[in-house]
Amino acid sequence: MSTAANPTYAPGPANSRTTSMNANHTHADYSNGHHHHNDAGVKKGKQKKATDPSEASKLIAAKISQLELDAAGREGSRGRDWFVLPILDTPSLSTICILHQTPTAVRIVHSNCAAAKKREREEKDVARTDLGKSNSLREKLEKLCRELQKENNRLKGENKTLQDNEKKSREEWDQKFEEMLWQFQDYQDKKDHPQTVVVNPEIDELFERERKAAEQEINRAKQLNQQLNIYVEKFKQVEDTLNNSNDLFLTFRKEMEEMSKKTKRLEKENNGFDSKA
């Protein structure tokens, strides 16, 4: 306001202002270059002006208007329109009260606006800090999700390769077992129904070797099945971890959207405070 812009201006008591103004208008006019003292005329003039409140109010309003016009040249017409116009139609006592109360009210308004802007800046700083932390956490979660997805794809590929190899090995061994069973069946038939032809003892050795080989392959197949089960369990664990990470990422994205809305609202309110100030 105008009074805040002109700190040297402090409204004084009404009596001193009125006395000063009356003192400037109590001298009689000069005639022929000489000053004639007329005590009776001066006393009548003082009594007339002291008893005329409307003229005193006009003089005070004119002086105030002049001071406000001088201050408005430095601050602008906004404070002048707000401060001077209501005083022109106000009695002298109300004018003096307004002169005393206006600087305090202006200081209170400025103090409230400054406090509100400070709180707004603090809230924006906190929101910015939270947003930075949220962005950092989001980047870490996205990186973790990418790594988990990559690990999941790798495990899927390994699992598929193991399944294909196991299927192929099972088919091969099924074929070998079937051939061996036919050989054993032939051997058993020959033993049950001996012929004049002497059985070659090498067949017994071959049978024993094939039996041992079959047992080894069976044990190997069991080990492969156990290893496959272990990989399947690991794959399930990774898949569960990935699902949990996706849920956490969705929750984080929702919080980020809420934080973004809050930041936009705070910026809008801050712009409103700036425009009011």
C-alpha cells in the first residue's frame, strides 16, 4: 500500500494537523505592500474555521490526497485507489482512525501472505523431495523388474531345453529297453526250450552288461528328473517374485499419480497466492 511504500510518512494527531493548516491561513491580505494586523478579524477567522468541521475534513482529505499522489508515483495507482477514495467521503475522526489502522492492516496482510507463501514453498519443497525419492524408487523397481524378467526368460529357456533333452533321452532309452526286453525274452525262451545247438556263453556276458547299463541309465534318468524338479521349483519362485514385483510396481505407480496430482494442486494454489499478492 502507499503507506508501506513511504516509511517516513506517519500520520500525526488531528489537532496538530488542523492547527498547522489553520496557521497557514490566519494572516490577513497585504495592501500597498504593507501587512496590517487585524486581531479581531484573525480571531473571527480562527473561530469560524475551528467551528466548521466540513472545511477541516476537506483540508485533511486534500492533504492526504496530495501525500498519496506523491507515494503513488513510486508504488502505482493500486494503493492510491484503495486508500484515498474511501477517505474523501469520510468525516475527519474516521479519516484519522483509518490513517492509524491502515498501515497495521497492510502489514498484517503482507505478513499473512508472506507466511502463506513460505508454507507453500515448504510444501512444494517437501513434494519435490518426495517426488525425487519416488522417482528413484521407481527407477530401482523398474530395473529390478527388468532383471527379474530377464532371469525369468533365461530360466524358461533352460527349462524348455531340459524338457526337450529329457524327452529325447526318454524316447531313446525306451527304444533301447524294448530291444533289450526282446533280447531277454529270446534268451529266456532259449533257456526254457533248449535245443541241440549249444548256447553261446557270450550271451550271458552280454546280458549282464546290458543289465548293468540299463540300471545305470535308470539311475541317470532319476537324477535328471530330480534336477528337473529343482529347476521347476526355482522357476516357480522366480515367477512368484516377479508377480509380487509387478504388484508393488502397480501400487507405486498409483502413489506416483497421487503425488503428481498433489504437486499440481500445490503449484496452482501457489500461483493463486502470487496473483493475490
